[in-house]
Amino acid sequence: MNKLKPILAQLNKFPRIALIVIGLFVALGTFAPWLAPQDPSAQNLLTASQGPSVAHWLGTDHLGRDTLSRLILAANTSLVSVGSVLIIAMTIGILMGTIAGYHRGWVDDLLMRVVDVGLSIPSLITALAVIGIVGPGYWTMVLALALAWWPMSGRISRAVAVSIMSKPHIEALRVLGASPWRIYFGHLLPGTIGAVMVYATADAGTAALAVATLSFLGLGIQPPTPEWGQMLVDALPYLESDPRQVILPGLALTAAVIGFNILGEAIALNRVPRPLTRRMLAMRRTEVAGWSKENSDA
Amino acid sequence: MHDEPLLSVSNLTVDLLTAKSAIRPVDGVSYTVRQGECLAIVGESGSGKTVMNFAPLGLMPTGVTTQLSGSVRFDGHELIGLSEPELQHIRGKSIGFIFQDPMSALNPVRRIGRQIAEMAELHLNMTPRAAEARALELVKLVGISDPAARLRQYPHELSGGLRQRIVIATALAGEPKLLIADEPTTALDVTVQAQILRLLKDLQKRLNMAMVLITHDMGVVAGAADNIVVMYAARTAERGPVDKVLVTPRHPYTRGLINAIPRREDPIGSEFRGLPGIPPTLGAPIKGCAFAPRCDLAIPACTGSRPPLVQSVDSSVVVACPVVNQGRAAA
Amino acid sequence: MIHFISKRLKHSLVLLFLASVVCFTLVVSAPGNVAVLIAELRGAVAVPGYVAQVEEEIGLNKPLLMRYVDWLGDAVTGDFGISYRTGQAVSADLPQRMMVTGTLIAGSAVIATLLSLLLGFLGAFWPYKLPDRVSRGLALIGASTPTFFVGALMIYGFSVTFQLFPSFGFNGPISWVLPWLTVAVLPAAVLSRVVRVGLEEAMTSPYVLTAKSKGLGRTAILFREALPNITPVFINALGTQVGLMTATGIIVEPLFAWQGVGDYFLAGVRFRDFMVVQACLLIFLSFFIVVNLIVDLAVLMTDPRIRRQWS
Ligand SMILES: Nc1ncnc2c1ncn2[C@@H]1O[C@H](COP(=O)(O)OP(=O)(O)OP(=O)(O)O)[C@@H](O)[C@H]1O
Ligand code: SF4
Ligand SMILES: [Mg+2]
């Protein structure tokens, strides 16, 4: 219980709405198979393209599949793919970043040059180029996105690693003759992983967007696995007659991304002083009202 | 009526409310400045000198809320309670300001000429052309060589001393009646400090302005000011004509400050004679005399209640120290 | 100044060279035998000796360096080889496609700039008040909505429900509106935050306090003091966003049936038409490099501090 407290205090610093949305997304994604009211791939052409009903709360798509179940399952697809992409990207990024931050010198220069180039090319183009060369498929998508994503975590890990390496206690360890391995695995790596994880979480929104975009383009998640981008493109030909099937997956994805983006904005250091909130101001006013005022200049 | 001082501050109290805390950096301060006079405000860093002069004119940085009470009368008008647009009307036009740090006071991406000229356009209703000419005049006035070239330059191309001269020229551009100079020399080289001070003094005389000169350097006061207010921890410790306060300082804090001025007869390399101890951190008003922890004359009664400002032997000097004032009564 | 420009130009040329190496390597390192693939695509893989003939035809049996030099020489003159899929020259309608994509990016960049300045200034003028909250909310939604969804909504709203603009085709300004708006949403959202945060940060600088002490009003301070200070930052961010628009174009062009470079690239990826992928990639990378060059020069023009370093 006591261990939970610092974690809760940490979480309290972030906007509640972001935590709720992200929590909902993760919960839906994790428990989707049990939460979905119906079989998401059960087709029934007799009940195709229907509006909301008791049987199908959000209606059915053009193949008569239950939209609500598919939307829920899509959260699972998204969560798993985004998780894989970020884990692979972070592994590469943290390795490269810590190596650069540990060695400095030309290794650092070279790796950071690569990172710069990687960051200057839009991730969608990098990912598509890889898919174009290797050919589409689930793991190609994951690897292609990881390849487009690692420079970000690479840059952050390097910055964190450099700051850790310049701390006095690392210097002391070095002087005391600690082996490079101990410094690297005992101090540098754990410290960096912690810091990068937070940023990676905030970045999950854009990763989810990328997965959905590739699926929308037909180069990511393939039918019949439900995925928001792919559901949307599936329903696009019926936009005029049944816009709901386009709008629902779009909204689900947007909501998830908004959650992550709010978190990201909260994390991005805000150096600008803000005016007091009204509540704060009232508090300070009452504080000051208690102070006596006397005219000393009689 | 024409006898009324240009600026008369009475019982001014400023509370600053920030996200972290509420503090009272100015606590019941009074003083007056007449036309053509120079008032020096001295005190250690953090004693409230800047806030006292800038808060009533709405010149506090973002992130703080200011609460004012008391009265600040300028040129026959009460400033406290004025709305932001009304204050804006007074700033620049009737009161010119010189900030503590000339390095950051100028906009880095705008030409110096524009930064001066826009004052003349704004307050003297000049055309851009006429304003440029006026800027040139002002830059000459503050003693800058090659003035025409300077006007086309950007702040980072000038030295600190030159920048401060530009800031002064800007403050003068609106032909103000009062100039508030906040430690105009602190950020400069020692050699330049004297020049800038001489310049300010000279300009004040020539333009017959009133001037409030904020400083924590007693040496500066002697040559420049007519009256002095000694601030300690948000309150006035002593106030009076410079020639009296500097010659016979009464308040223990004033004495300490004057003692701290390095003297010519000090052996080279002798220890710097600063005041022992550090000033209190501001927060809620302190109950007794704020100086008590550092004062060698302190008696238990000092921490009981706030010492009032009382006229001393010389009626033009007021001192907030009952111990000293009673000494007078006994003598 | 001249020194900076020449140095910067050299830098760009090095980058262009690297980009060409990347594009070349990407295709060379593609798994599988390209000759077999082409033979397959032409339906003649079973013909004996045909694969070898293809190898000969596209110069696969030459040393790598030679192939690179050949390829680069051709590419510089606008010859990107033969499409594996169609057998036509890759460059056949490239100029037309670049024009289409250029139209898309130029229009969107203008819209995004105007919109972001408007939203950013609204927010900075009334910080933490209603206009700021609205602007911030719009920015958040704009930055979080997937572009393909934005496009679908645009079509549904402006083309299906209110038949104001056509939902597809590249036929004059009326047909450009929806794609422009679709592409502009994301950069407008991101840039509005850049403007808003940049202005607010500038408004806390000491020189703003000076400006206030001079008697300037809030509007004058925002435009005269703060705006020039965020211009270099804004130009930088705009450059990044314009680069990103190539990626957005890949989604939006097919959605509105525009035959641009993005659409071409996507088709190349879909059908694994390496020559097309390679050509489009080279165009994209060159575009980024040129945009970056322009951005650096523009920043040089707007920031006297940097200008001074190089004069
Ligand atoms: N913007 C602000 N936000 C919070 N506190 C402030 C702010 N400005 C001043 N203060 C506080 O008000 C008190 C008085 O500050 P002020 O700047 O007036 O001192 P000063 O006498 O001018 O000192 P210095 O000689 O260093 O300029 C200080 O304790 C300071 O911490
Ligand atoms: S009131 Fe007491 S503590 Fe304060 S200055 Fe006078 S003697 Fe010292
Ligand atoms: Mg100060």
C-alpha cells in the first residue's frame, strides 16, 4: 500500500481526463475478447448495414457484423500493435541512445546524425518505403513502424544518458574503479529506461495513428481482424448510405489519440508561468486578508 | 496646490500572490518626490525596492497577482485603483522607466532606432520620420558616438554600457516628468557605472525631471540624491535628506550599510565589511522589528511590536527604531 | 552572409548525395531476385533464358558502383528507369504528378499558416480565457484526428450532405478546397500551439516589460515585440510541417483521386514496384532537403542574432 502512494502521487500530476481515456483504452484493449458482446466476425447479410437496435447497440456493418464488438476488438488490435512497435523502437532507441551518451565522441556524433536524419523523414514515408521493399504483412508493419519510431526514443535516451553520466556519483564510481559494465547496466540503463518510458507512453497516440493509417491504406492490419483504420476504409464506399460505420471507428481512434496527446502536452515541460487559477487566488487573498495593515508613518 | 509634490506615496502596501505563496514585499511605505528632486531608495537585495516602484504602475511580470493598498499620487492623480488602460496612458508618457538589466531590457530582434522612435510616435504624436530624427537627437543626448549608425543596429551588437544608454534614451523619449531608474548601474562594469550615473544626474538637472534612483550602493546615493529612503525587509527603516542621513545615520541598519562602504583608508586586501547575517525571507509581515536578529542594539521589546517611524532629533529625518529614538529623548 | 549560403549549399549537396545512396541501397537490398520478379510480372517467368535477358536489360550483372553511377546519372536527368509493373518509363507523368502534389502542399501550407496564426493569436490575446480554450481545444482535436478520418468527414460534410465541393478529381480551384483543408488540419493545429506557446513565452520576457513601461498596449506588444521574436521559430516549425505534408499527401491524394507523387508512391509500395518507390522517395527526400535549405535561409533573414554570426 505504501509503495502505491508515490506512484499515485506521480499520476496525480497528469490531467485526470488523459489518465481516464488511456486507462479505458488499455482496459478495453486487454479485456476485449471478454467484453465484446458478440462474435466480431460473425457475418449475417440479412441484418447488414442496420442502425442501432437492442441486438446491435451500434448497428451492423455492410456484412452484418456487430459494430460495437468490432470497435472493442479493434482496441485490442491497436493496443497490441502499438505496444509491439513501441517496445521494439524503445529497445533500439535506448540501446543507441545510451551507447551514444556513454561513449560520446564520434560514436555519439554518428548515431545522433543518423537519429537526425531519421527524425527529419516523416515516419509514414519511412514505414511505407520499408513495406514497399519487404512486402506487406503484420510483422512488416510492426518492424517498419519501429524503424520509423526509434530515432525519437534514441534522442531522448541520449539526452537522459548524458545527464546521468555527468552526475557526480557516476564520476565517483568511475574514480573508485567500477567497471564500465556496472556503470552501464547498474546505473545508466535503468535510469534511462524509466525516463524514456514516460515519453513513449505519450507517443503511443501517434503510433496508434500510424497503425491505423497503414491499415487504412491496406498495408497494415488485414481483414477480417478488426482495426479502426481498416474498419473505416471498409465502410468508406458506403459513406453516403451509412456514414455511421465510417464515423464510429474514426471517433474511437480520435478519442484514444486525444487521451495520449493531452498526456504528452502535460509532460512537455511548460516553462511559462501561468496566472493563478481562481481558486488559488481566493486562497491567497484570504491568507493576505489575515495580515494586519498598520500605518507606521504616524 | 502647486506645492503638492509630483509623486507622493503614502502607506503603500503591496501583496504579491503567486502559485507558490503570498508575500508582502512592501509594507506601509511612504515618501514624496518633488519636481527636479532625486530620491534614492536603498536596501539589500530583496527588500522590495523594485516591487515598490513598479507594482503600482502595473509593471509586474506575468505569473503574479498584485494587490495594492495605500495611496500613490502622481501629478495630482491617484494611481491606485486605476484601470490598466489608464495606467498605460501614464507609463512612458509621464513616467519613464529604466530597468535593472540593460542586457535583456531591449528587444533582440528589433532595430534600436525603432525601439526609441516608437516612443516619440506614441507619446508626442510624431510622424515616423520626425520620430527617427528625435531618436537621433536622444541618442546624441545620452552621449553615444556615431549615433546614426547605432540606430540601425540590434541590441546584441552593443556593449552593456551602450545598451544602458539606449535604455535611458528610450525612457526619455516621451519627455517624462518622472524617471524611475532601477539599479541602472548594477549590471555594468565599474568604470561604466560612474559614467552612467553622471549622465543620469546631468540629464535630470537639464530636463528638470524628478527621479527615483533605486540602488543598494550607498556610494551612489551620496553624489546623486537629495533625499533617501532606507528599506529593510519591505519596510522603511529611515528616511530623510541625504546630507543628514548619510552624515549622522541613526537607524542601526543604516549605520551598518554606511559602515559597509569600503573606505580609502582600508588596508588593501582587508576583509570586506559587510553586514553580518542575512535579511529575512519575506512572507507574512514580521511582528516586531524585522532587523532585530541582526541588530546589536536589540532589546527584548524590539520583537514585540512593529516600531513606528518617528521624527528624530532633526525633524526632517524619520527613523523606525524606538531604541534609538528613546536615546534621543534621554539625551 | 555569402559564406553562410555557400556553406549551407554544400551541406545540402552532401545530404542530397546521401539521400541518393539511401534510395539506391534500399532497392538493391530488396529481398528476392528483381529480374525474376519482373519476369513474373510480365508473365514470362517460365520462358527459358528470359530472366537472364531481364538481368541484362536492367544492368543487374554490372558491378554495384557502376550501377549506382548509371542510376544517378539517369536520375539527375529525370530518367528513373522503367516501371516493373507497367513497363513504362517511371518518369512518364512525373512532372504532372509533382505539379499536383505541389498544388496540394502549397495551398495547404498557406491555409495552415493563416489558420494557425489566427488561432495562436486568439489564444495569446486572451490567455486562459474562452478564446484560448477554444483555440486550444481545436488544436488538440486537430492534432489527434487521423487525416483519413478528417478527409472522410470533409467529404461527408461538404460533398455528400451540403454539395459545396466535389469529393474527387483535380479540376480547378473548387476541387482543390477539400484536399487542401484536409491536409491543412494537422499542421494548423500543431502550428497554432507553436504560435500560442511562443507568444506567451515571449510575453514573459523582460523586453516585454520594457515595452509595457513605454506605454505600449497589449496589441502593439503582441505584434511589434513578440511576433518578430517567434518568427524564426515559426518558420522552422512550418518547414517541418511542410515536409510532413508529403506524408499526409500519400493518404489524401488517393482519397480524392488525385494523381500526385504521394498516390504514385503508394501504388509503388502496394505493387512493390521498386523503381517507382525509389523515384518517389528520391523526390521526397530532395524536397525535404530543399525545404530545409529555404527554412535556414529564411531564419537567417528574420533573426539578426544568427545573421550576425555569419556576416
Ligand atoms: N515576480 C515575482 N514573483 C514572486 N515574487 C517576487 C516577484 N518579484 C519580486 N518578488 C519578491 O518580492 C521581494 C522583493 O523583491 P524586489 O525585486 O522588489 O527586491 P529588490 O529590493 O528590488 O531587490 P534587488 O536589489 O535584488 O533588485 C523579493 O523577496 C522577491 O522574492
Ligand atoms: S527596533 Fe530594536 S532591533 Fe530594530 S533596529 Fe531598533 S534596536 Fe535594532
Ligand atoms: Mg530590484
